[in-house]
Amino acid sequence: MEKPWQTKWPERVSYGLSDAADNLVFQMMTTYLLFFYTDVYGLSASAAAILFIVARLADVAESLIIGLMIDRTHSKWGKSRPFFLWYALPYVIFAILTFVTPPFSGAGKLVWAYATYLGLGFFYTAVNLPITSILPTMTQNESELTLLGVIRQFGGSSVQIIVAVFTLPLVALFGHGDQRQGFLLTIVLFGLISLALILNTFFHVRERFTSPEKSHQSWGEVGKMLRQNQPWLIISVVILLYWLTTAIKNQTTIYYFKYIQHSEALVPLANGFTFAALTGVMLIVPAARVWGKKQTMSRGIVAAGAGQVVLTMGVVNNQLALIFTGIFVNAIGNGLIIGLVSIMIADTIRYGMALGIQAEGILASTDDFGVNVGLGLGGLVTAGLFHLSGYVANHPQNTATQHMITLNYAWIPLVLYVVMFGVLWFYNEEKLQAAIKAD
């Protein structure tokens, strides 16, 4: 018999708003920061590419550090929950500083960009990783875990779409033609809302299920568990591939419509079709009940890939209707994929407990690890290819650069969806669930 439910709606909604809070800033980073650096702040594409890869390498280490910090935390609030209180304000401060444009020289601009972006990456990890690590401690009910994961992703995806659609209009509204001022005032607005929502999460969520005898184990025992936790290893690779795909396509969207379609105003319209991701998220509960989580995610990858095929046909034939249709279908599939990530990581944490170790911090760090590596490689690929092809900001692009833009926007994501599907094939959900139930 399945265990009774432990959470109530105020706690569930507050948990979901945690991801909404983080995504107010995170979506600005993934979608508009490269454009901000090259076309507003004045960094070269090559300098931005190096910055992104350095930042992501730092974030890889930071994910592990924050994960270990969670696993070693002893407080009256638990292991994960206090991180929302301790790091919310620094996170918002560095988010705002990242979009400040001091009148420095070229070298000074780079130093400022490195200092603010690296700081933002650390504090993002500090407030985001606990969202994943706290989930399996909130309830032991399988259906409730799925529902909480869906609520979280619904909140996160909703805000991702809102930011993608409304950022440029807000920049225009606040900036009155000055994009520097517009971006700064927009991130101030998003940052203040984010701060309130993160603190709300701290006050309303609870950690209920921690096993003292399985927590705070030696490094050797934790490492042994990680090597045995094959589902965790596989889902980690899937997460990395998903964010690599997302970073490459999202960062290229504004370039595609600005330099290929010659209409930057189409970006909010194109991003508006990603509202379909919410449909995918809402389908997770009934779909997982029928097919299980692995097969539901596999179907999400197929749907996302099919949408990418339609988008690619639209790019090749220069048909906006096909491009927008492809974005819509792709978003439904992406909703199914990303909505299951935290739920399946929670399963790997519970599987680790079945192996005798409760290390939710280090296991949850795979989510931020995949995000950071994926975004770093995505930024490197996008900015690096632009640099190699001779990209010049705010000028008509040469043929080579136009080809690179369409390669990043259409073809590379299509290949990555195929690879993602192949990796997930090896995820053994039956073995994982049997071990959890036996424990």
C-alpha cells in the first residue's frame, strides 16, 4: 500500500514557486545574456565564448561543493531548506550586478563580466540545487513526489516562458530606446520578485524524512554508492544533453530572427509558442501513471525531436508558419522531459538510500552540474562558431555567419535529441523501483 500524503497545498505551491523564482533570473541568462554581452555591453563573441566556458567550469566545481555542503549541514531547519534563507539575497544582488554596465575599458569590462557572472553562477547553484535535494525528504509517497515535481516544473516553465516573451518588451518599455537601462531595470524587477518567492519557499516547505544512520557517511562510502547508482549516472547525461540543446537553440533564437528574418520583433512571438511546454508538464501525472517515468520521458524526447524536424523544415524553406509550428510541438516534448528531471533525480536519491547512503546533496548536484556544463558548452559552441564565421554585432552578417546561425538554431539541436533518446534507453527503471520498494 502506498504511504499517505504528507504535504498540503500551501507547501506544494510554495515549493513550485521556488523554481519560478530562480527562473526569473536563469532564463535571462540562458536566453539573453550572450546577446546582452555582444550587442549591448560590447564584448566580442570570442571573449563571451571564453567567459561562458570558464564560468561553466567553475559552476561544475560549485555544484559539487554546494552538494557536499548540503550533505554536511546540521541546522534546526534541516539540510537543504536553510540554503534558501542564506543565499537568496546574494543571488539577487549578483543578478542585478551582472546587467550593470560600468564605463570601463575593454579589459575592465571583461573583469567586471567575469566577477559578476561567476558570482551569479555560484549563488544560483546555492539556491537552485536545494530545490532538487529537498524533494525526497518532503514525502515518501510516490504519487505525491510526482505531483510535487510537476508543480515545481509548472512554476518554473511558466516563468521561463514569461521571461522569454516579455523581456524584450520590458527592456523597450523601461529603456526608452536605451537597452542598457532597459535590461538593468528589467533584471531589478525580476530580482525583487525572485527574492520574495525564494524566502516564501524557506518559510513554507519542510524536511520530514531524513535517516540519521544513512546521512553524513564517509567520502569513500558515498563514492561507492555513486558508482553503483547507474540510474543516476544515466539521468545525469540526459540532463546535460537537454541543457546543451536548450542553450544552443535559445541563445541563437534572437540572432536568427534579427539577422536571418531581419525582424527582432518576432522573438517574443516565437517564444510565445513555448507556452505549449505547460501542456507537456501537465501530461506528466497521467502519462507516468500509464507508461512509467522512463517511457514518458522517452515520448517527450520523440515529440521534441519531431517538433525540431518541423522547425528545421521551416528554416530550410523560410516558412515562418512551419517554424512556429515546430516551436509549439517541440515545447510540448520539452515540457515532458524537463518536468520529469527532478522527479527522476529524487528516485535516484531514494535508490541511493536503498544502497545504504542518504546523500541528497551530491546526488541532486547532477541537476545543476548538467545545467552548468550544458550551458557552458552551449555558449561555447554558439559564440565560438559565430566568432569563427566572422560575426560582427549590429551589422548585416556574411554568408558563413548566417549558415552558423541556422546550424545552431535548427540542425545541432536535432542531432542532440537523437543522442538523448539513445542514452535514456539504458535507464533501468524496473530495477530502481524494485530496490526502493524493498527498502
